[in-house]
Amino acid sequence: MEETIFTKIINGTIPSKILYHDDLVTAFADIAPKAPVHILIVTNKPIPSVEHVESEDELALGRLFTVARKIAKEQGINEDGYRLIVNVGEHGGQEVPHIHMHLLGGKKLSNFGF
């Protein structure tokens, strides 16, 4: 599999504002934020999308949520609320073929009509 921009950030070959890093996931600020707080949390293992998830990935996927909670608290958005988004495939809006979660908050977010 070809390296993605996220793999390069995880490996340190592309500089980024890293907020969290362990053996399973890495979190960093989005370079084109859609909210006052917009953090990407990615699996260190390059899983292209949810459609490629295997049972052995469950620990890393669970870590996405626990790290999201930790960062939301650190950013001061946990009490008012925040949004977690995982896009899957072209129609789902996924732009980078590496599973990742968007953590958005810091203002009231729209409901997208659903």
C-alpha cells in the first residue's frame, strides 16, 4: 500500500501539530479546520477505510474513541459537546484512504438536516 499523508505525519516525515501519539493511534490538528477545534485521530496501522477493518483492529478502533474523549477534555469542549465523524468511501466524503476520525467542536454544529 502506498504511503498516505497520514502515514507520513505519523512517521514524522511531514511536520504536524501532534496532540497525541501512542503505539495504536496518532492525533493532530487538521490543516483546514471546519470548526474552532478540528482534530484528526488516525490509526497508526494504515487501514484504508472501515470497509477494510478486521477483528484484529478492534483495539486501535476503540482507542480512537478514548483518545477523542481525552482530547475533547483537554480542549475544553467536553461539557458543551462535540462531533466525531468517520467518512467511508467517495460518497461518504472520505478524502484520504487511511481510516481516521474527525473531532470537531468549540461551537454549536449544524445537524446536516437529519
